[in-house]
Amino acid sequence: MSSRARRLRTAASAVLWLLIWELADRLIHNGLLLAGPVRTLQALATQVVRPEFWGIVGSSLGRIAAGFFAAVIGGAILAAIAHRQLWFQDLIAPLVAVVKSIPVVSFIVMLLIWFGGQAFTSWLAFLIVIPLVYTSMLAGLDAIPRGQLERARVFRVPALRQFWYLARPAFLPFLTSACKVGVGMSWRAGIMAEVFATTAGSIGKEMFTAKTFLDTPTLFAWTVVVMLLSVLFERLVLLALDGLARPYGSLLGSRA
């Protein structure tokens, strides 16, 4: 099946589910239980024209993005150290296992006690994503072929060149997979944190307010905003990783 046919089938499926959603809203006919796509779009239009809308969106986006990128950088650094130093890998293995096993809601409560305020959303996104990036990056670095490493040493290839032409192609597929999962996890955890903390000027606070006043269309509208932001953020991250994955020259350059 051609890619164009698949896109058409996907679009048709999306339209079908939107129709089912709208039909369910009309059949239930209870604004507290369900808001169909029409009422959700109306509520979304009402929110978009608010003067503070983009400030709210930017505030939540900034906090979650800061936590996510800090986790990617931190996880990559820890993985690089663990790849070179086995004792360090053994040292942090229990810590990584503990962080991966703690429920998100426990993190939220603990971070609220420790930090509170605006910063804890970023901390939560960081703690949720960093174990995923660390384990994926470490697996990628461990996948570098030994023969290529020996060849690089024989030809005295500089460390930076070894990283670019050996490590980069090895770990990027693993990092890409981690980021695909990590983006969604960071957004779900970050918005959940904002709802729990009712962080001022945040999407989570708006969702909590809509819940308090039983304003289901507005709650659905902000949910759509979160979905769109998550998808857009993921596309931008993957676009950057695709650019980083492009081949640039060869390991030995003119000596190859």
C-alpha cells in the first residue's frame, strides 16, 4: 500500500472516530459527563482569545521542556561515564532502579514537600525521563563494535572524531527511541504535577479550575492543547535528532 493511501486511510479513521465521539455526546446529552468535538472546539476558541492563554501555554511548555532537556543531557553524561567506568555503572545501578520503580504520584508528593512552587514540575519531568535516557544511551554505547574501536586506536583517531563517527551512530537510535517515549511521559507527568500543585499560570491549574466548576468542555479543550503541544514537541525533538543522525564524512577522513 502506498504512503498516500495509508495517509488517506488514517485521515478517514480520524474522521470516523470524531463522528463517533460527537454522536456519543449527542446520545448521552449530559454536559457534565462528555463534551463532543464541536463543544470542545468552541471552548478551545474561547480559551485561545484570552489575553493570558499564550502565557499559560508558554509557562507549562517551558517548565516541562527544561526538565526534559536536562534529563537528556544528564542521562547522556551519566551513560558516557558508566560506559567508560564499570564501577560507576555498578554504583548508580541501584539508584536508577529505585527511580524507575517509584510511582509518579509519590514523586509528586515528595517534590511538593521539597520544592513546591514553580520548579517542581521541571524536577518531576527530569526524574521521570533521566532513567530512560540513561539506560538507552548506555545500551547504545555498549553496542559500538569492538573492531571499529580497535581500528580507531591503531590509526590514533582523536577522541572527538571517535565520538562523532563511532559513538554517535551507535547511540542515536537508542536515544531516539528513549525520546519518543520520554516526551509523552514528561508531558503526562508535568501536567499531572501542575494539577496536583495548582501551579499558578499553568495548564494544570486551568484544568483543575475547569474540574472544580464542572466545566467539561473547557477541561476537554485544555486536554486538546496538551495533546497538540506534546505532539509538536515530539516532532521538533525527533527532527533535531534526525539532523544529528545524518552522515558527515568518515571516521578516518582522507586516510580511509
